[in-house]
Amino acid sequence: MNSTSSTPSDQSIILQAKGVTKRFGGMTAVDQVNFALKENEVVAILGSNGAGKTTFFNLLTGLFAPSEGSIHYKGKDITNLSPAERVAMGITRSFQLTSTFDTLSVIDNLVLAYYRSVNSGSIWSLFTTKTKGLHKLPAILEALDTFDLLEIQSRNVQSLSLGEKRRLEIAMAITANPKVLLLDEPLAGLAETEIKGVLGVLRKQFGKQTILIVEHKISHIQDFAQRLVVMHDGRIIAEGGYEECMQHPEVRRSYWQIDDSINEESQNEDWGNEASVLTQTSN
């Protein structure tokens, strides 16, 4: 089978997969995928249940080892590096550096994330440090402001709404200063107002943060991501802008069983309603 590709042509590539395949027994979850993410680019991976997008994410972060192919970061082969080693290099998945301590305050969670990103010792040494002094660090104050956490900085995490906690988790990840931030369905379970809040704080990172997001509700990120990548059966079948991807013949054929070569005029009717189907699929 021909490899599937999503590869920018310039020299600003920061994270790349080359011919990556992942098999589980006799099942191929990711099939010969080529993918490249440019520095400071915001890309969303879309796909229905079983499309392979979360498995592909796990290959990028090192949670899974590929059956074939390789993963590269800034031109260096990192295929055999552990998730922890990739985090140390600057590749962070949302859950890797964002585990919250629910009995601690919002600001103490931020301090903890910042401390362990700049200190190679045990995080328990933090408890022998005067944490009140760390509350005034520029990085902490900036995170509170950027992610709209100033008014809730003294509250324990266990009292936060899901949307507030999600903003805190993303703030903790970015406070750790990753070069690449990978977010696996960060909008899942959020109310509409909370979704707007999370996307709002993420937009503040445009131009200074490389973001790769997996999301199954295209309506939420169609005007957020700079580039969409659509997966189906473990392959990349389309990539580009929203309209380009939604009108791609392979996307139409794979997700709605629409064959443009049969009756293009009648099949284009109510296309806007058909596109909503993808918003209801999940990985």
C-alpha cells in the first residue's frame, strides 16, 4: 500500500513521522503514515472511531513503538526514546506534565509544574522550599494572567469546574515550556462556554507554540487549526484547510459513502448537513 503523506516542504519541520506503521497482532492501526509538523504551527488531526489518530499520537509521544518507520524531532531520530526522554527534549502530551494535585491550590499546581521543569531533583524537594516566594515568579504570574486563572488562583483544584481544570492543565503544560504541545481531545466533556474559554487561551499561544490537537468535533476547531489532517483506517486521506478537507473526494467517500463520480450534482445537495456527521464521530 502506498504511504500516506502530510509533509510541509520547508525547513522548519520540528516533529516528523516517516513511513510509520503500528500493528497489534493482525490488525494495522496506523498504516505507512508520513507526517510533518512545522515549528509554531497549529494542526488538528480528525477522524472517526478507529481511524488511528490516538494510536498515531501514542507513536509520536513514545507510548507505543512503531512496527515500521521512524519518528524524528528537529531532525534527530527519537524512535527508540522513552516518553520521559521525549518530554525532556520538549515534546509534551497533555497528560504527561499536567497531572494535578486536587488538594493543592491552582497556583501551587502551577508552581509544581514550573519547578519540576527547571529542577532535575525530586519534586519532593519543593516542599522544603519557600513556595510563597515562587508564587511571585514571572512565569507563574504570566500563566495566571494568560490562562484566566487569576480569580481562582487560591482555590483547591478539587473545587474547579471541568473547564477551569482543563485551562489549568494546559497552563501547567505550557508553564513547563515545551517545544511541542500535543493535546488529545482537550475539549471532551466541556460545555460550550468552557470550550470557548479553552480555545481562547490556546489562541494566545499562536505564533509562539507548536500545537498538535486531536479532536473529533470539527465544528469546534474548523477556524482554530491552521491545517487539518484527516485519518481513516490508519491512513492520512486528506490535509489542508477546512473546506479543502471537507470537499476532498476520499473524505466524502470514506465518511459518507459519497462517490462523486456517480452523480455529483445530486450528491452535493445538503452537503452542509452531511458535514455535521463528522462532528459526532470520536476516536
